[in-house]
Amino acid sequence: MNRILKLFVFAMAAVYFLVDAAFWTLARPLARRLADHWIFDNLRTWVVSLRPYPALALFAVPVIILEPVKPLAAYLTATGHIVGGLTVLAIAEILKLVLIERLFRISHDKLLSIRWFAWCYDKLRRVQNGLESLEAWQRTRRWASTAKYTIRNYVFKMKMHLSWQER
């Protein structure tokens, strides 16, 4: 029984991290676009002025507020509201990841000045580097890159075809 429970917990953790990784590919470009927007200049200045522990508390706010949305999305999906559940999950995950990424970029040095945070971040980076060095990971990245190129090429050809027809 204990072995089954451990396997279940491991499977749930794996799914959790895979969902975050999948949404991260969508959130990264959005975060980059938002980073340079003039509206966030004052907010950026305020975050930079924070000391390490208040910056850490601010870093935790999106997780505390948006993480409980995952069980809500699972409930909606399980009760037959699949589109609504997936929409709630997508919006909450992308919003959470964008906010966390921006806050981490802005307060990176202050957060890493906290010893235990730096230790955890180092362990996380080591695990991430280990996963990224796996052949399966690299193959998946190549497939994703090929798919992305194929879709972009198709969209470009369709735009060219439509613009040619309008003439």
C-alpha cells in the first residue's frame, strides 16, 4: 500500500511539473512582451527597492493566490465543464508563470542573497540541467522546434496565398 501511495504521489508531482512546463512555453513570450511595457516601469522601480525578504513575500503572492485554481479547474473538468476547466487552468497558469517570471527577473539578486533560497534554486537548476541533458528531452525539443517551424511556414504560405488572391 505504501509503495502504491508513493507511486501515486510521484505520478501527481510529475503531471504537476509537466503542466507547468507546458504552460511555461506559452508564458515566456508573453512575459517578455509585458516586461518592456511602460505601465510596469513604476512597479519595477518599487520591486527593485524592496529588501530580500519582502521581495520573497511578493514572489510568493502569485503562487498563493493562483495555485489553488488548479483543483478548481480539475473539478470543473471532472464535472463535465471541460472547456471551462481548461480555460480556467490555462489563464491561471499563464498568469502565475508570467508574474513569477517577471518578479524573479526583477528581484533575482535579492532573492539569491537569501541563503536557503539560493540553495533551493541551485538544486532546482541542477535537476533542470539534468533533465535537459536527457536524450528524450532533447528529442522532444527538436520535435517541438520542427513543429513550430512547420506551423510558421504554413501560416506564412497561407498569408502569401491570401494576399496574392486579393490583388
